Amino acid sequence: MALITNISPPRPSASGICLVEFRLNPAGYLEGPGIKFPAALGRTGITPHKEEGDGATPTGHLKLLRVLYRADREKPPACAVPIEPIGRTDGWCDDVQHAAYNQAVTLPFAASHEELHRRDNLYDIIGILDWNIGPIVKGRGSAIFLHIATPDYAPTAGCIALASAHLRQCLAAGLSAILVRQ
């Protein structure tokens, strides 16, 4: 059962867009002020005990730290957080044994990692969420992003995914955090 919470009131950001907390419910909808969109989440659902490779979306208050986008495919999205283009050598380490675990890395990279400059469009816009960022706990999960969903909203490996137009709309509405509850 979803925990019903009030959405935080908007606060202005440096970009002039108000910061707004959204919430993700276990039925697979991301909700904000006047917005409710279907969302894909982890293939094993939502968990308060996230572990690397478990396929779950973690519960918690996930702040949106920054947004990355494919400048060769997309216009920069309007958003309340810093944005930067994704380069061909951008990756994200998901190797729990590596010192760069759950951090951005430059490719080529010998340890296990995700390529951010993908052939498909799923990472054409990526919101970096603050799951297991500070401090980083080995094995607690990595690369928990907000990104573009597949057309059929197939489950993710733990990320939150929306249709491209819906993701852009949420970012433009000031999405600054997502409250995830079971």
C-alpha cells in the first residue's frame, strides 16, 4: 500500500524553475503537482534493503543531483538542477570491488560499468539520483537513475523510467527529488 504524503511546496532554484518533490507509488506512477505519469521501476519492485544486482528500486528520498543528456540527439531539457551533455567516453562504475564504485568513470574502463552513451535512447536523458552517493556503501546499489522508459515500460534494473515527453515535462515542472515508498 502506498504511503500518502503531501508534495513539498515549490522553492525557486538558481535556474528560476521551482524545485518540486515528486513521489513514486508502487503501482508504477510518478506524481507531482498536477502531474501523474506511468513509470517503470525495478523488476523486483521497491525495497528498503537495496543491494547491488537485486533489480529493485530503493525506497527513500532520492534527490535529483544533475541531468545528463545526449546533445547529438536531444535539446537540453529545462530543469532546476545542473545539466551537462553525455560524452562518448562517459560511464558509471557498478563494480562493488572497485574504488570508483557508484561513480562516473571515463571509458574505456576495465571494471564492470554502464555505458552512458548508448545506442538505444534509454539514456538520452538521465537524472542522476543521490542513491548511495554520499557516503558510498559497497554493495548497496549503483547507477540508480531517472531515465527514458522502453515503449512498453519494461521493468528496469532498479532505476525509475518515464516516457521521454513525460520525463521532460517532470523536469520542466521542477522535479528536484522523488519520494519512493512501498
